[in-house]
Amino acid sequence: MTAGGAIRRWWPELVLFAVLVPAPYLGGFVGIGPDLLGRILIWGLFGLGFSLLFGYAGLLSFGQSAFFGTGGFVCAYLLAEGHVQNTLIALLVGTVAAAAAGLVIGFLTLRRTGIYFAMGTLAFAEMFYFLENSPLKHWTRGENGISGIPSAQISFGMMSFEVASGWQMYAFIAALFYIGFIVARLIAGSPFGAVLTAIRGNPQRASAVGHAIGRYKLAIFVVAAAYGGLAGGLLGIFQSYMPPDAFKLETSAQLVMQTVIGGAGNLLGPLVGAAVWLCLYEILQHTFAVGPYWKLILGIVFVLLVALLRRGLCGVVEDVFVKLADRYKGKRIGETSVGKLGIFAAARSSTGSPVLQARALSKAYAGFQAVAEVDFSLQEGEIHGIIGPNGAGKSTFFKMLAGEINPSSGQILLRGDDITALGATEICQLGMSKGYQINQLFESLSVRESLRIPALARARGKFRFDIFRAAHRIDDVERQVEAALTLVQLHDRQDVLVHELSYGEKRRLEIGLVLATGANILLLDEPLAGMSPEERAHVIKLLRSLRTGRSIVIVEHDMDAMFGLADRITVLCEGRLLDEGSPAHIQKSQAVQEAYLGGAKEHELA
Amino acid sequence: MFSAQLFLSQLFNGLALGLLLALMSMGLTIVYGTLGVVNFAHGALFVVGGYVGYSVYALGGSFVAAMLAGAIGTFVIGLALERILIRFFYNRPAEDQILVTFGVGIVLIETIRSLYGGISKTISLPSWGQGVTNLGFMLYPTYRIELLAISILILGLVWILLYRTKLGLIVQAGVENMMMVNVLGINVRRVFLFVFGSGAAAAGLAGVLASPILSLAPDMASHILVLSFVVVVIGGIGSFGGAVLGGVAAGEILSLTSMVNPAYTDAMLFAAMALVLIFRPQGLLGTEGRN
């Protein structure tokens, strides 16, 4: 790596280092002492976990106080009662306890998304407050909190020294913050972090391309809880007193507001937010006229930021830098050689036996039979079309094949194995992937980052906590991305954000996502819908070229394209199998003509 | 160990508390059901209503006037909020809606704190609510019986408004498909404005009604918000019946647990919520619908 490259990659670490080291000297000039700096760092550390949780994974929790309090009280109890002398051990135990609490609360609250998650986390945090206050009073001393926490004692094997309050304490907290920051940066830049951003952007698609999103969410929730626990433990040691307020909703609220003010999607955001919040608090407190109104003023600032600058202060700075960088940056030149798109090696099935088979597949909704007893089979290397008038049950049938909805009855076999009700994630990991009629993309990612998401699922399986790798530096993943980019001809658009693409480009990316999963069975729902004639010609050519090593099922309304492409065609009508055969057979079929042209005949008679 | 008498009285207590909780949560659930917005300022509006009522009550001594003032005051605040802020968030992610309403709640509470101070206010019972009444099986505070009747009356009125009037029909249709209702020539924007204002008014009215029992303080907003959340999570958010069922369930849990060990009332409530989240995440009467 060149020096320039290293700076580009590690600039946040460098900036932070350049701030933390001289802070004690510079702080003196503006009247900021070790006490305020220490509190800013503790809240910043707390916010790092929340930033990963909310800014990266999109999970807005109002219950982080539960972990701040748990870590804080466990650590404070151990130290104040003299059970543990080494501060580092006490912090570690507190952090682990908070992570364990995170595992339980996360398991319960992550069952629902959005509002339920926010309400659930808030309610459970309140429960922790009550537990601290009543049933656990004997250990936590209830409303009094735990006082008399001894000054920090650090031991590594034989070495042991005491951390005095003041600047030594600042150095201790700053060192832990720096480590916490590096870990958070590793997580954010790792394949694990890349999947988190995909989950925030489009959870359904992230799951459909083969990621077990529930486990990713739970993992980041536990990580955020651990950050909270560490910060809580530090707070107790820092002020030699652990206040019961740590468990209160106000703690979670301050964390949410600070982080959003600083910028939740940026890892420097929490520190900036904590600095702004605590400094404003100090300043407003000492300005006599507005002293009592400090929280009102901060509340108004917060509402304005959410309404107008949702990405927070760091987001604004980042936008300015990106604009400047764009102005001075030349065109990116493709440097990686294009390889061949990797596909799952098709398991050898005995010749002639179907790759994919549906037996008497049915789906009934309350009083409505959408699909009734449909048999279907796809041969190895075949392009198989499904057609039918509107309302024939094509989409429902397709969703069942892809594992997105469970059939009411019937069976689906993939190379002879039963995959009925296995779910889209598992099915994708087995090598079958679906492209959607209505684009299901990761709108806030670039084209290249988007294609990396399915490629990562193929390379890493449905879940992995691999934080020590960089998401964009895994060779076979990048080769896969390049190959997919080339196939769907989006190579020169790879750095463009998805929401800036034209409709036709988005349609191609939709197919690209399916290809990048490496699936050898493709289910494509109207791949030509809404495309211009040239784009259609390109996609039809692409689909033909894809059949080597793959089997494809296509639902399509463009009959000409379908009769030209497909080896076999299945016709559905009113949820039932109407006919099946070669394109020539279907074109001649009396039943099919009636199903489609019944209305036209009446029209002719009139 | 426990006499049947005590059990019966706690059961009744739970019902009275439960219907008050239902009243508290109703505004939250209707606003969510109609607009798809969870109002995190709900607890703050409850407190604002309580304080408006407190001022009017201190001024004229009429509790009925206080109730009206609390409801109307929060209704107007609700209308203003919807016009100035909330309507711009209908098409933004749920997380943004939560953040902005939460921020609004902080601003409202801090405004109250700067006007009235942070110390709690006790509100005396209205003259018609003092003393106890003999119910035959027990003696019960008169105001609590009246509160029970008022809660049933208001919940009944809301039910009629939602399910037996043209406006209610429009609201229900708007939940299903707002664009279609708009195309049919009905001004959905005005309906939404009215619904948000009514949700706020429901919170404010509940604030006035509860103030003689709970005593008012700015800091109670978060607890009220949490209680409302527990009620709607148990009952199923967006469902009118869910708010009532969830409220009564929560009231009975609190009341019956306090008979055994008052220290565990809240813990039991959250345990019940955890069970609902595990076994029926959409709530007792909720549907998958939105979300």
C-alpha cells in the first residue's frame, strides 16, 4: 500500500489520534479540563456501539441504558465490594454481563422491526431500571447507587499500577476509547459491516441473497450492548460513584440525541455529538439567563437537525468533502481483470432427472385458491417459461418456489431434496436465486457495493462475524463482482449510487444481484418489464448466454421473447396448470388460445 | 391467604386502572393505525394536558372546565404540530418519525418545566368526586368509580366515531389505501390533521383525568409513554380493541401483583410483554398489516 493509500484508508484513526493526544494541552486554553473530556469520551464510547447499531444496521434502540447500567453496576459492585482488585477484569466482567443482557433483550425485541423494536427496547430498559431499584436493591443499593468505587488499579501479570484521577484517568479512558474506535472501524469496514448496511437498506433482499439477517441483527445488538457496558463501567470508575440514573430512559434518550446530532452514520459522529452536547450543556449552565432552559434549547436543536440535516454534523462535513473530492478526482480506470462469473457447481444429478420439481403445489388465502395443485419440473440446463393471463397465480407460484411464502400444501424438491418451507435465505445458499419484477435494490449503496452483498453471501455462507477482514479486499468476492458487472454491462457505472441509476440500469442490476449470488438455478420474474427495445435485446442475449451451467425459470409477458428463448413453457390459468410443452406446442394449443384470446373472439363476433 | 374480598377489590381496582390505561394508549394507537406514525411525544402531550387542566382548575375551580381545557389545548397543539412538522414525515422512514416526535416530546416537557417548575403538583379531587361509595362488596373511592364511568363513556364515544360514522369510515379507508381515498375526492390531508389532533386531545384528556390520582410532574412523561407502549404491544398497535384489551390486561397484572408483592408490579408487567413478544409478536388483537 502506498503512503497516500494508507492515509486515505486510516484517516479517521489518524485524525482521532491527532485530537486525543494534544487534547489535555489544548483543552487548558479553552477551560476544558480532564473531567469534561473524560465524560465526552465515555459518552462517545457508548455512542460508538449505538452508531453501529442505528447508523449502520438501521436499528433504532431506545433501550441502551439497560446495558450502560448493567455494565456499570456489575463493574461497580465488583470493585466497591472488593471482589475484584484489577479494574480491567471488573470492566471485562461488566462488559460481558451487558453483552449477555443484550443477547436476551435482542432475542426478544428483534422479533419485530421498526416501531415495535423501538418501543420494545424502551420498555425492557425501563424493566431493568425497576429491577435495579427494587428486587436487586440488596446489591445495587437502589436509589442510592454504588459509591466508594476505588481508584483504578491496573495489573498485567506482575506489573501493577494505580491510575490517579485527572490526566492519568483521561489517558486511561482515551486509550480504551481509541481501542473501541478501532474495533468499531474494523466492524464497519468488514464483510460483516457491509451486510449490516445491506440489511438497513433492504432487509428482504439481503435475506433473499443468502444472509441470515436475524443473526446479523442480534450480533450487532450484542456488540452495541457490550460498548454500553464498557462505557457504563468506565463511568463508575471515573466518578467513583455509579448513579441509578444510568438505567433511566434519559440516558438512552441522551445517547440517541447526541449520536444523531453528531451523525449516526459516521463513527466520528458519536464523539462529535457527545462533545457538542456536553460542552453546550456546560456553556448554557453557566450562562445565567438560559441556564434552566438548556435542555429545551438542545431539544429544539435536535428537532431541527432531524427535520433538516438528518445525517448530523459529521454527515454535513462528509458531504462537503465528497463534493470537493469529486471535483478534483479524475475518472476511475478499471484495474482488475475480468474473470468468469463463479457459479455453484451443479451437483451431478442423474441425467434426465429434474433439477427443480414442484409436486401438487397449492396456496390458499382465506377463501381464495391462488395456486391449485400445480406440478412443475425444470431440467438441467433448461430455460423454462411460465406464462398465463393476469391473476393466473404466476407470482404466487414463483414466490413459493423461491421460499418467500410457504405453500398450503404440496412439495418442492431441489435436486431431489425437499426444500419446502426452507426459506429464501437457505434456498439461496443452496444455489437458487430469484430476480424481482419490482426492483429490490440497495438504493443507498453504490452499484459495486450492491453486487458485493450477494457475492459475500456466496463466499462466506449465511452468517459470519469476520471483523478482521476488509469487505472490499476479498479476492474471489471482487472477481465475482467484476464478472457480474461485466455481464450486466454496468462496469462504467460501478461507483454510482443505485438510486441515481436510470430505470433500465436498475433492471440490469436486479439481474446482476441474482447472478452475483452464484446461483445455478435462476428464477426471473419479468426480467424485461419496462425496458427499452435495445435493452431488451441485450438482456435476451444475456439470458441465452447464461444457460451454460445454469437452469432458468422465467415469468414474462413478452410472448415473442418467451417463444424465442424458452425450451419449454408452462401455462397457468386461474391458479391451475393449463398446459405444458415446447413453444411450438403451446403456440398451437387450443386451450391456451382460449384462455388468452377468449375475450378477443367475443369481440370479433360483435 | 388472601380473602375473596381483597381479591375482588383488587380485581375491580385493576379494571379501573386498566380502562384509564386504555384511555391513555388510545390516542397513540389510533394515530398509528391511521397515519402510520408512532407518536413518541404521546407521554408529553399527556403531561401538557394535565398542566393545562391544572391551570384552569386553579383559576375557576371547575374540574369539567379543566377537562375541556386539557383536551382542547392539546388538540390545538396537535393540529399545530401536524401542520408544522409531522406531515413532512409521513413519507420518511419510521426511525425519522420516532426521532422527530421524541424530540417534540422533549421540547414540550422542557417548556412545561420552565413554566411550572419541576416539582410535582397535587390536584385536589373535584367536589363531586370526594369520599367513598359503598359498592355492596366493598367501599371504593368515589372519584375512581366516576373515572371508570368516564373512561367507558369516552372509549364508547370513540368507538362510535370510528365504526359508526362517515368520518370513521374515511379514517378506516385511509388506513387501507390513502391514495385511493384521495382520488375519490375526499380530502385525506384534512382527515389526517384531525386524527393527529384527536390523538393529542385523547392524551391530554387522559392527563387531566389522571392528575388527581397520579399528581403531576414533568418527569412523568417517560413513564406514561412506556406504559402506553406496554399496553399497545400487549394489545396490538393500531387496533382499538387491542388498546382496551391491553389496557385492562395491564391494569389487572399491576393490581393483582401488588396484592402479592408491590415491588414486582412493573417487572410482572414487562414479563407479560415479553411473553406476548415471544408467542404473539403482533399483539393479542394485532394484525401483521403495517410494519
